[in-house]
Amino acid sequence: MTVPVVAIFVAKPGAEARLEALFRSVIPATLAEAGCISYQLNRDLDDPRRFVWTEEWASRQALEQHLAAPHIAALFAQLPEHVESSQVIALGRVAGGRA
């Protein structure tokens, strides 16, 4: 069973452009990871400080390997300077198709 993930990050005021650049920088390496089915960065249309990742991983193990990957560890080390709040939610699919 695949593991969908939603991750929400709210940028500190004035940090939106830098946070977007940091997020964009990890996309190519993440898409190349084993077990990555989809990895999409989105931005809230009503709140430009809110970035929402929608992801899907082949397994919980693939997600855990992603979170431990060097490019993600380096990203996470930089986030406190730019992020006001964050939430990462690993989900279990109940019904329906891809979101």
C-alpha cells in the first residue's frame, strides 16, 4: 500500500521567496529517490505564506528513507530560520483515486 503525505509549511513574513527557493532545490533529488511516486510543491492561493507539499511514497520505509536523505536533512537544518509553523502528515488511503 502506498503512503500519501501532506506537509504544510508557513513561511515567516518576508521569507516566502527564500523558502520557495529552498523547497525547489530538493525536488530533482527527491523525484529520483527509490519509492517516490509523486512529489509536488504547491502554494495556497489565499495565503501565499503557506506552502503545501503533496507526496506519495511506495511504502512507509521509502518515506522514512526520504526523510533521512542528505538533501532533506540539509533542508530541515535550514527551515527554522524561515518557517513559522509546519506539519507533516503521513496518511493511509481509505478510498478513491490519487489526489
